[in-house]
Amino acid sequence: MSLKIIVLAKQVPDTRNVGKDAMKADGTVNRAALPAIFNPEDLNALEQALQLKDQHPGSTVSLLTMGPPRAAEILREGLFRGADGGVLLTDRAFAGADTLATSYALACAIRKMGEYDIIIGGRQAIDGDTAQVGPQVAEKLHIPQVTYAEKIIKIENGKATIKRRLERGIEIVEAKTPLVVTVNGSADECRPRNAKLVQKYKYAKTVSESQNQDNDYLGSILDSRPYLKLNEWSVVDVDADLQQVGLSGSPTKVKSIENVVFQAKESKRLTGTDVEIDDLMKELIANHTIG
Amino acid sequence: MNNLIVYCEIEDGIIADVSLELLTKGRTLANKLNCKLEALVIGHKLDDIEKQIFPYGADTIYLADDKRLYPYTSMPHTSVLVNLFKEIKPQICLMGATSIGRDLGPRVSSSLHSGLTADCTSLEIGSHEDKKERKNYENLLYQIRPAFGGNIVATIVNPECRPQMATVREGVMKKEIVSPSYKGEIIKLDISKYISDTDFVVEVIERQIEKSKVNIKGAPIIVAGGYGVGSKENFKLLYDLAATIGGEVGASRAAVDAGFAEHERQIGQTGVTVRPKLYIACGISGQIQHIAGMQDSSMIIAINNDPNAPINTIADYVITGTVEDILPKMIKYYKKNSK
Ligand SMILES: Cc1cc2nc3c(=O)[nH]c(=O)nc-3n(C[C@H](O)[C@H](O)[C@H](O)COP(=O)(O)OP(=O)(O)OC[C@H]3O[C@@H](n4cnc5c(N)ncnc54)[C@H](O)[C@@H]3O)c2cc1C
Ligand SMILES: Cc1cc2nc3c(=O)[nH]c(=O)nc-3n(C[C@H](O)[C@H](O)[C@H](O)COP(=O)(O)OP(=O)(O)OC[C@H]3O[C@@H](n4cnc5c(N)ncnc54)[C@H](O)[C@@H]3O)c2cc1C
């Protein structure tokens, strides 16, 4: 039995390597200074999808990403690693979305993508860090969800068996398909890019990317190889209600943002000689910090 | 009507610490808002569960008791919350940022179309002016949370939609009994009105949950190790010092990722928040996400071979040296000089 699998992937600034220039003087994030990457746990999600495809020959893995035009990179990266295609959901109207407006837009796009057996996303994106989008997409589509998944063990007879990794243990659940699964970073790492696929898809482009190219050669390649055309959808393409997307569809409002600065203390400096450590310990005992 | 409600998590008949912490915070907020503090418990065999909750100042406890409601699964619990909230219209709903709260909260918020703020580190009541719409709001919940990997702190409000929903991690708020004899009202929900058979589409077929063995949250002294400790072997020095001076061992995420310490010991933005009397940071560089979980310690000692490690800026004592050299000296002195 072949499966139709959708993977949710977000392009995120690499918040794990935040340098000095990452914050602007006004305390906002200078996204331009941070490299844009495939959200780490979405790579774990993609790997689970590819493993299902290995187990069920004939299955298809489609990526869905919402973001600015440059998020087309996410689709190419997915194709290089073994996905079959994807959709970039991009429109100015989506900007400023909170998790509810994001999941509404994603759910509209998923309905347009047609039938599916399973939707797999990362547990959490490293910029917003909320872990809310997966469950909200599930609710919008009125299907079950299994979060904190570490392994999708099997899908058989309309049921998925999934191992979850929780704070203090594990749980194995059986859930009806179709469903949404969100995957933890503790799951299998994503397979690397495949050289043949990189060769095959390196010129894959969205319509707006190819319009920006006035290279005749590229133009003719794109025309003769339809698999190089990446889908790019707008609010209108997915029949989304303008009132429910972007800033206007977001119940949460950011009131203020502050840069985090820690109050430096006046510290006593010790080099760690025997005498110094003895004196320190003596003081800590004397003032009842220890003992 | 329009009260503040806390979703209380249970495991083996015990209310989770994070829920008690939220009741404590909820009590303070409810006093400011002049509304009631309510609690909702969903599970099975809930007799006497109220004894664990009333002392924290709950005025009402809603109980949803049914064999099928324990262990937790997403959809039945969602249905209870959604249908109950449509009835009682709370203004605020708080839950733990646990694997349950982060599964349940977003599903409920999507169904009710009410905003949800994740992993708040502080909750306050305040006013808000929407300049564009020229509207003023009083008594909103300020939901304060770190984002962008802890590099910024955002204050988020939900002006229009109710309830205003927020999750908070364990250990971030303090837990405090209001009065051992505090009493409120118990309301048992008629389950058939809240859930339907179609909610039961996920079945838990195996479950291995361990009780928490370590209690770093409550420890007065924490000896925490980072990647600079070097190995699981070397971590023994930290256990030694902790046992000697009566503390617990904590760890940075890098140390946990490297397998030097268990995940339960992780301190920081994605671990627990601690505020002990004494925090000894051994071989920890002091990245923002770590500091977020320990900056309120009364006294901080940093042991690091790098004189410019960022942790030094917030330390009361900076010892420039290696963990291997300094810790044995501390242990030796204490063993010799305490009775
Ligand atoms: C400072 C700050 C604080 C914020 N706090 C909140 C808040 O508390 N509550 C709130 O509702 N919103 C909040 N937001 C908005 C939120 O970051 C955005 O809505 C974001 O688009 C989605 O949330 P996330 O990054 O937390 O994703 P998560 O919910 O953490 O993502 C989980 C998974 O969903 C999928 N996914 C998420 N976004 C996309 C996408 N664009 N395309 C494809 N797949 C996707 C991925 O698989 C991802 O791994 C905040 C934004 C900022 C800047
Ligand atoms: C979204 C997000 C959430 C995160 N959450 C957390 C969190 O909850 N908690 C957390 O801790 N981190 C968290 N991190 C990770 C954090 O950014 C750092 O990577 C981590 O705290 C570094 O751990 P460390 O200080 O042990 O390691 P390192 O940064 O590698 O520092 C090791 C230190 O040890 C010193 N050293 C080396 N050898 C010795 C020796 N022999 N004796 C003494 N000192 C020595 C070095 O000088 C150095 O300062 C998070 C990151 C992200 C992006």
C-alpha cells in the first residue's frame, strides 16, 4: 500500500549561532545577519517520511513550507534528500502570522494538495519555539495528532503505530490515519543530500525565481523538464479567507520586544590556589551558605 | 463567569508540580483581577484529588472523571476543555508547558480561536493601547516569553479573544500553599455532555513513565557541570562535592547532550529554572539559554579555565582554574573543617 505523505518544513534563522550583529540597535532581530536554515526538527520529520516511503514503495513525499520567496530553498533541500515535490506558500498577506494564522494557512494549502495519509512536521521551530503549529493544523483539519514522536514504527490497515518520547519516559500509541505527527530532535537524523538528486534538481525553481532569471538556457531547461517547476501558491490559490491569515488573523499581538541583557555583577576573582579555596570555603560556611 | 482556570495535570493520582505552581500564580492574578481561581482535573479515580488542590487557593474545582480519560490523549481532553470553556467562558487559562500542555493547549486554542502564548517566564496584569484601532484595553494578561533561542524577550497580549491562554514550564513560578484549610466548591462534570466516542481515535498501547528521581528545583545548593567537565567520569567529582556540602547536581544542555548527565538535570530555557542559595557552575560557558534558568540564584560561583567566559559576568566569585583541580580542594577543605 503506497502512502501520500506531506512534510511541514519551515525556514528559520539559525538561532543556535547568534553573533553580536544579530540584534539591531533597536533591539529587534536582524534576520539578514543570521543564516537561514531548514528547521532542525523538520529534517527529523523528513527522515521519518522517507523511511515510510522506503517501507511502502510507490509512496510520495511532498513538502509544504510557508515563508518569503527565498524559502524555495527549503523545497530544493528536501528534493536533494529524497522528497518528490513540494509547495511554497508565499504571499505578503501571510506576514505577521501567529501560530493560529500560520496553521490556518497551512491547513488551506493541505486541502488543496489533495488526499493524504499522514502529515509530518517538526515538534518545534527554533525561532518561534512554540511547538503549537502541528496540533493546530491537526485541529483545523479535524484529524488526530501525535506529538513528541521519536519513531513512526509502521502504518498498516489505516492505523499508525508511533513511539513517543516524553519528558520522563516513552509511550507507544496507535492512531487512525489520516493524522498529524510532530517529530522530536531525538529521532533519526535526516539522510544527507544525494549527489544524483542534487544534479537532477539543482535548477528547480519557483515561477518568481525563474522570472528573475533572464538566462535563456535556464529558461529552456525549465520548459523541457516540468519536474523542475516548484509550486508557488498565494492566498488566492489556496482559497484562504483574508481575515484569517497574517496579522489580522492572529489573536496574539506582540506588545513589546526587548533584547536580553544580564546585569553584570561585581565579582571577586580567584586563581584557585589552595589558600584562596580554603578562605572561600571558610567564608561560605561562616555565612551559612553551606553547612 | 470570566474566571481564571488552571488545567491540572495528574500522574498516578498526584497533581504535577507545574500545576500547583500555576495555581499559586493564578491565585495572585485572580486577586488582582478580582475573579475566582478555578481548577480543572481530567482523569480517572479522582476521589480526594481536591485535597491536593484546595490548599493552593482554588475556589472551584471541575472534575471530569472517566476510565477512558487516563492516561491522557489529545482529543477527549480537548473536547472537555472546549465544551466547558464555551459554557463558563474563562478570561484566562493556564497550563504547564509539558508534553501534555503543549499537546493540548494548541489544539484547544485552535478550536476556540483564542491566542496561546508558549513557555511564558512571567505573567502580569496590565493595560494595552492599540494605536491603530485607537482602543484601550484594561486588565489584560501580559504573557512574557523568550524567543529566538533566548536572545529576546517578548511581551504578548491577546486583546480580543478569550480565554487568554498561556503555557509555563515547570519550576518557573513558585509554588506556595495559601492555607491548608482553604475550601471551595467541587463540580463534577457529566462526561457524556463533553466528549463523544469519536474522540477516541488514539490508543495508548504501552507506557513507561518514570517518577522523577532528582529534585534539583528544590535543592538549596546546586553543583552544575557543563561540557567543560569533560566526561561522565569527571562528573563524579561534582556528585562528590554535592554530596559533601548537601546539594544536587545540575547540568548544561551541552553536558546532557554529551551524555555526561541525565536530561532531568538540565538547567536553562529548555530545562528547569532554579534559584538556589548557592550555584556552582563548573565548566559552563554561560550561554544566554543556560543563564535564563539560574540567574536568580542568591550566590553564583563560576569555575572555568577561561578568564573571559560569559558566566563570569554574573558570578559573585570567579575562579579561574580547572574543574579537576578546584573541586577536590573544596571537598577536602569541607571534609576537614565541618563536624
Ligand atoms: C518574539 C516572538 C514570539 C512569538 N510568540 C508566539 C506565541 O507565543 N504564540 C503564537 O501563537 N505565536 C507566537 N509567535 C509567532 C510564531 O513564531 C509564528 O506564528 C510562526 O510562524 C510559527 O510558530 P513557531 O515558529 O513557533 O512554529 P512551531 O509551532 O514551533 O513549529 C512546529 C512545526 O510546525 C511546522 N511549521 C511551523 N511554521 C511553518 C511554516 N511557516 N511552514 C511550514 N511548516 C511550518 C514545522 O514542521 C515546525 O517544526 C511569536 C513570534 C515572535 C517573533
Ligand atoms: C533554543 C535553545 C535552547 C537551549 N536551552 C538550553 C538550556 O536549557 N540549558 C543549557 O544549558 N543550554 C541550552 N541551550 C544551549 C546553549 O546555547 C549552550 O550551547 C550550552 O549552554 C553550552 O553548554 P556548556 O556551557 O556546558 O558548553 P560550552 O559552551 O562548550 O562551554 C564549556 C566551558 O567549559 C570551559 N572548560 C573547558 N574545560 C574546562 C576545565 N577542564 N575546567 C573548567 N572549565 C573548562 C570552557 O572554557 C567553556 O567555557 C539552548 C540552545 C538553544 C538554541
